[in-house]
Amino acid sequence: IVLSLSSLLYYFSFAMCSIISINTQGLRSDDRRQTAFNFFKRHRHDIIFVQETHWTDEKKSAIEQDWDGDIIFNHGTQNACGVAILINARLDYQLQHLKRDSHGRVLAIELTIDDTTINLVNIYAPPTHLERRSFFQQLETFLSDQNENILGGDFNCIADPKIDKLGGNPDARQSAEKQLLNITSRFTLYDIW
């Protein structure tokens, strides 16, 4: 299994906590899921954002048994979408609030860790430009004005074509990306990639 790390946009200032974001390109099969879970456990991450899980309700109990900790789901279909946030069992936290879209593309949870409440938002943006622009316009409803936000996932776009793109027209179809940059500016998010 090949796991590719995705971008995390964040503003983060509480006790040390390891967070990663990975587009898994489907974790429906038991073998593939076990390989991914073993990777997560071996690297001892506290919070894992996963995209393209392809999980559905009938797999939920098997998935929960495979993971040593909590999993918060937003299912897609068995062939597309799905995001989840996996939380290591050793992390001491309290879930304050949960919000998800109906397409398996956004999952937002507010957690309190070490007396600090943070809003974790895991996304799997649509692949087409027009869908992505509409998606980013709705994304603000998942971000918090009161708490720090960590936004991660698969954005399916290039934030800065000058440093993130080689070849082609660097200005082609940038309206969705401009919408994302407006969000990062408004919520004081920083691209750590």
C-alpha cells in the first residue's frame, strides 16, 4: 500500500500532539486497512485524518475493532469519498462538537486537549474545478471563529502555482484556489506543507 501525505493547514499552539493527513485511496479491504492501521500505530501519531476511506455503515464495527482508539466517521460510498479522523487511545481528550456534510467530504470535530479546544476539519475536496469552488465556498461553515482550527486533507488543488506546479499555465482555473486562500487568510491558517 502506498500512502501519500496530504496538506495540513493549521494554527496550532497547545501541547505536543502529532497529527497527520493521508489520502488512503480506499481502505475498504481488510488487508489494506490493516496495513494502514499498522503504519499509523508504528509511527505513533495521535490524530490521523484519512480521506477516500470508501467506508460505509456495514463495515463500521469491523473498522472500529481494528483500531486501538476512537474513530469519527463521515461515510461516502463503497467506491468513493469518505473521510474519518482516527484518534490514538493514549490521547486524553474530550469531544465537544461534531459536524459533517452529507457527501462524505467534510468532517469537523471540536476537541478539548490540555484545557485547549481546537477545531479539527478533515476534507476531501472534489476533483473538478467548478465543484471544488462551490465546496470551498461552503467550507467556512465548518471552521470555528471561537477556537483554533486545524484544516487538513486532500484539497485536490494547488495553493501556490509558482512553487507547487511545474509546467502548464500557472494561472489556469484559479478561482477555487483563490476561495481557499481567502479562507486561510480569514481564519489565520498557515500551510505547513
